[in-house]
Amino acid sequence: MKLTTTFARLALGSAIMLASLGSVQAQEDEVKIGFIVKKPEQAWFINEQKAATEVGEEFGFDVVRLGGEDGQEVLSAIDNLYAQGAQGFVICPPDVRLGPAIMNRANQYGMKVVTVDDQFVNTSGEPMEGVPHLGMSGTKIGRQVGEAIAAEMEVRGWNPEEVAALRITNNELPTAVERTDGATEALLAAGFPEDNIFDAPQQNSDTASAFSAASPVLSQYGDYEHWIIYALNEESVLGGVRATEQYGMAAEDVIGVGINGSGAAFAEFSRDNPTGFHGTVAVSSTMHGRQTTEDLYRWISEDQEPPANTETSGTLMTRNNWQEVRAALGL
Ligand code: FCA
């Protein structure tokens, strides 16, 4: 009786071993990747991750969507992905200076990494060019913002000398600096007076931090009747617009132009009455999510390394054309 039990146990043991060997084999053939974003609740990132999942469904591999709102969260997300057998991840990091630490962890695990939107910088603050990146062309898209604002000022017949600019800045993030610098450049080229540009440095890249940054600037320069607003993204421009409303300014006295073209802008354009949010330069978050996911997949499965740096472009979206632009960009 005892012998039989031992034998049965042994037989069961080898069956389990065989079964687990089988699953290791399967895991080796199966591709699984992570898609980690700094702000999982923001419409831009929701859409990007959704697009990534769809690519996985089409090609037949798994995409694990994760949030990484600070360094600790990102490192645990990477550990978690490794434990699940993932071979790599796409990431928009919460702080670009985490690049070396993130790469260190990924290299320990032999995982491949592609950055999206916000490119890693090394300890000297230079872009980490060894990590394939896809993001918007910050300067060009920023210029489009400046040009759109200048054009709308002309439509409204504003005298630039009497207009104040609320420039919501984020100096920690290189793409943000490129975007607001590009907009400033285009405004100056259109004759906007440099002395009328006032900075509102934000701590983050969302509406709440932009609102807090904007309010004191509006009250400090409350003599201006007309305001233009720009920032790294539409969420932040919306924070500025909300601050002008709280300050009692009318929609026709405010021209805010954002960047992204995500659900935040669609909700604003869908309101019955126009607000100070005039428009946004829309970029395809669908394409950003799809392309980076596909690139990483091919790198893992076909050993085809992605391009070092891909720059994407944008289209101005306003209350008048947003539905057409949305459809054209697959949003
Ligand atoms: C940055 C911004 C996002 C989006 C993205 C492309 O990460 O914070 O809102 O503009 O670049």
C-alpha cells in the first residue's frame, strides 16, 4: 500500500514536471510585452494603451497595460512583467531622468525597451539615443500652436500690444520645452511682443497643476483684457482656460490652443457654447500606441531593431473640424 502510494506520488510528480516543462516551452514561443504609461487616467494614454492591445490581438501576442506614476511604480511594473514572462516593454516614463535606472533593470532581465512620447535622458541630461524612441516633433508642433494662435488673434482683430500670453511651462520635460519654445518662436515671428509673455511653471502635465500655476499669473497681470494660452498639452491649456473662467474672463477674450487631440479636447468641443479653448494640434495617439507596440514585437520576434527616433506630426483641430480630424487620425 505504502509502495503504491509512493509510486503514485512519483508518477504524479513527473506528470506535473512534464506539464510545467510544456508551459515553459509555450512561454518561450509566446510573446508578451508591457505598455507602461505615466498617467494611465489621461485620455491620450488610455487611447495609446488601447491601440497597443489591439495590435496584440491582431498579431496574436499579449499586451499588459500598466501605470507607472513614479520611479518606484515603474520598477515594480518591470519586476511584475518579468515575473509574467514578458520579453520587453514600451514606456512613457513619469520622469525622463529615470532612463538609466529603468534601462539597468530591463538589462538585468534581458528585456527590450522602446520609449514613447517622453524620451529618456542620461545623467548629463542628453537624450538616451540607444533606446528606440517614437514621439511628436515638439518644435514643429509647438510652432503650429503659435501660428494657430496668431491667426485667431487676427480673426478677432486683437492688437498684440494689448494681449498677454500665459505660457504654462514644464522645464523638467524636454519635449515640453520644445513645444512651448516652438509656440513662442512662431508668436514672436508673427509680431507678438516678448514682454507680454508670462510664465506659469507647472509641477506636472495635467489640468490641476496647470490651473494652480495659471491662477497667480492671471491675478498678477489682471489689467490685460485679452489672453492667449499655450502649454505642452491640451490638458494643461484647459487648466489655464478654467483659471481664466474662474477669474471672470469671457470666452471671446481668451484663445487657448493645446496639443494632443484626445478625449479632453473632444469633451470641450462638444459643449453647447464655445469656451476659451480655441483648438488643439492633434497627433494620433492611436498611431503612437500601434507603431511602438508593433516595433517592439518585431524586435522580439524577428530581431528587427526599431528605428532610433521617429518624429510624428500634427493637424490643427478646432470646434469646426474636430470630428473630421478625429476620424482622419483614427482616434
Ligand atoms: C507628453 C504629454 C502628454 C502627451 C505626450 C505625447 O507625455 O505629457 O500629454 O502630449 O507627451
